[in-house]
Amino acid sequence: MNAPGSMTSRQRMLTALQCQKPDQVPVFDWFTADSRQRIIAALQIDHPDDEAEFAKAVGFDAISYGDIE
């Protein structure tokens, strides 16, 4: 098992997808548009339309695309 924080987000996701044990559980979530805007304002994210910057600012290991209906 890897020490917590010893893997990059990419390594963590690929390890989990291969049914192996990553250093920690990968973090990922969906937000409503309203919740996302409140998070962007609270964290003062410079480029809120940049999915990678948003994911990094909130500490996510993965990025979601598309709407949930």
C-alpha cells in the first residue's frame, strides 16, 4: 500500500480503476450549477470555466463532464 499523498491524481485513479489499492480513495463529485458558482466565488478561482483548474482548486482527482438528468 502506498503512503497517503504519495500518488498523483492520475496514478490514484488508474490504480483504483485497475482494482488495486491507491494511497487514498480518489475524490470526485458532481455539483449543481448554483453550488459550483458558490464554490468558485468562495475559493476565488481565477478561470472558473477551466474544469482542470476547478478540480485542482477543490482537491478532486477526476473531472466530470455532462449533465445528470
